Amino acid sequence: MVTRERLTRAAAGEFARHGYAGTSLQGVCKEADVSMGALTFHFRAKSELAEAVAEEGAAETGAVVAQAGERGDDPLAAMTGLACDLADLLTRSATVRATVRLEEERVVAAGGWQAVWEPAVRAMLEAARQRRDLTAEVEVETVVQLAAHLLNGAAVALHARPDSDESAALAHIWAAVMRGIRASAAVVR
């Protein structure tokens, strides 16, 4: 299993940097310091390797989403925290960046990464709607779409500038958004 994990980790870095078409199996082997025979023992095709990376990226994302439910009573604060945590995950995890890029390139099933976090965001927003924490004019689906656009934008920004701090940038954006969508009568708990 150690070799498989090294190959998956190396492939994630290569896919995140170069995309599917720009990643060579020889480059993955070199990065993982394993032979081509070891790679083909674990993965019969480059597409299988990409799927394994996407599965790992979804698992990492799922772990962050699972922790988001422990944020307390304010669902809007929890949703904002989750969005920032996901941006932070994109910043520090080549596997997650690779997953998003592979989905964008239509190499793996599109929307898999988003499908991991979107239900939690939607549930938090529905809870906020029930508590009357959202202004009446704000639709839950609009905020879900906003989260998707901001997180995908963070992924694109990290591709262009891998050393940028998208988590901090997203925190500032969400602070501005919250001023617009939080009902004035809602008390931050």
C-alpha cells in the first residue's frame, strides 16, 4: 500500500500542476521514485490513477465537511467557516486541487468534489432560513451557487498562483457577503 499511496500523492501533485494531458506517467514515477512496473501493477491506466486521486480528494474534503457540523449554533457562521476551511484545504492539499482540476478537465466525474460539500452548505443555509437569519430576499440556492463560484475561483487562483492564501481572501469576501445576507434582527451567537 505504501507504493500505491506514494504514486497517488505524486500523481496528485502532477495533475494539480500540469493537468491530465500535461501529466506523464513517467513523471509520476519519477516524482514517486518508483518504476513504471510498480505504477502499472497498481494502476492499469492513467485514467485509473486520476480516479484514485479524485477519490482521495473527495475523502479529504469529506473529513473537513464532517468537522463543520461541530461549529456551534450559528449556521451562517458554520457555513462561512466551512467555505474558508475548504479554501484552506485547496491551499494545502495538492490532492484536492488535482481533484478539482481533473473535474474541470472532464477527466473524472464532474461535480464530485462539490457534491461532497454542497449538501452541508445547503443544510446550513436551510437552518439559517428556518431561524430567520437570512434576509427574506436571499435564496438559499443563490448562496450555494455563490459558494461554488467562490471555491472554484479559489481553485483557479491557486493554479495561477500556488503560493497565494486563498483562505484569507475568501474569509474577507464571506465577511462582506454575510453583512448582505444576514437578517439585521439575527443575533450572532
